[in-house]
Amino acid sequence: MKTIKVWRQYGSGTYGQVHMTCAQPAPGPGVKTPVVCFHPSPMSGVYYKTFQRALAADRLVICPDTPGFGGSDGPDQPVTIPDYTAALAQMLDGLGRKPFDVVGCHTGTLIGTELAVSRPDLVRKLSLPSLALFTPEERTKMKAQFGGPQPILTDAEFVPKVWRTTVIEGKDGAPERRMEMFVERMKSGTRGWFGPEASLNYDCETRLRQLTQPVQLLVLNEMLGPNTRRAKNIVKNSVVVDISDRAGHGAWDAQAELMADTIRKFFDA
């Protein structure tokens, strides 16, 4: 097994410092294109912890925390996906290397898409599992369920409910890993809804049609699997890879090697 070097560092963004976790082979990153992974919200780059180490066997993999989540400074008011993207682009510019290959999940697929369209110099290829592409009807339903401020300071049952569903009743990974994810979700505090709100207000379809980079639409057995599959009719230069028979919602941990191998093959093709 290859030894992986893992470290944390900060970069500069629109709202202050951007925290990121980096991983690469211990001898060095090699010549492969580095990968940046954009996480779902409310979460942080820790979401990719197991997958990051699997993919980093032969390249540099960077998992930043979206502004306002994890260890990154964030805005005081709700912002848009382009706003988040501009802050992360500034951080990537500060690293002094480009282009990157991009991985996203849920909100992260939208940030990756926006980055590829607005800053094509930064993005070579994209892998977009769990693409947050919604019909108007789906968007209305999602806004009713996830949009707007959450009652974290007024509902005494809010945090215990998240703890129960995430840690106690969750089935993804060991209890210690589920607790880690719970802590990362809670770090965003009263502003945790900014990310989901931005996602639900983003015109994903229009921006997907403007992509020029090669795109892997990776279909998993989870809530956005069908959404990801139907993007084939929208994204011009795309390939659909369906691993829904082997990978579901917890695949970034439980099937980390499968996810890394599938995405690696696309980036290296």
C-alpha cells in the first residue's frame, strides 16, 4: 500500500481564509493533473476523507471547505453559487498551479460546473456524481424541505434530531465516522442553510449547456441518481457511467476505492 502524505493549509478567498485538506503520494504529487473536490452542504471537505486518500495514491487531491463551512471564513448573508465559486477560484489561483480536474457532489457539482464555465482556464475535466439538476417541480419540493433558515436556535429538538438520524440511525460508515460528519455539519451553525439555498436558486441546466470540458456523469444509487442520468441530454461532451448496482449514498466511504478507480480512469483517459 502506498504511503499518503496528508496536510492542512489555508488560502485566501473573498470572505477571508479558505481551509483545505491536501493529500498526495509521500514521494510527491507526480505529473498527473491535481484534483479539487467540492463537497455537499451543509458539510465540509471532510466529507471526502476516505475517498481523498484513495484517489491521492498517484496525484495531489485538494478538498477545500466552501466559505462558511468547516474551517473556512464565510459570508454574513446568503450568497449565490457564483459567489462561492469566485471565492474558491481565488483560493485556487493562490496555489499557483492549473488546470485542475474537478469532483463534485450535490452542491459541489454546481460549484464545479460554475467554475468550469466562468473560469475554463482552471478546469480540465469534471466528474459529477449526484448532480443537483432539478426540474421546476423538484425545485419547489426541495425548497419546501431544505430552503430557508433552520430552527437551530429555537427548536430544542433540531440538533438531537440531526444527531439521531446521522449518528445513531445512520448506516454509512462506522459510528465514529458518522459522528465526525455530524460535527462538520454543525460547524456552519445558523448559516448552514446558505449552501442549500444557493443550490436551489442556481440555474443548473443553463450552465450545464455551456460546459465545454469533458464531463463524467457518475450515477449512484441515491436520491440524485436519476437527475445525474438525465443530464446526458443536456451536457454536450459527457459520458454516463452507471455504478448504481455497486455504489450508493455512502459510497465515498464504503466504496472509496471503487469511486477513486472509476473517476481516475476518466481523468486519465
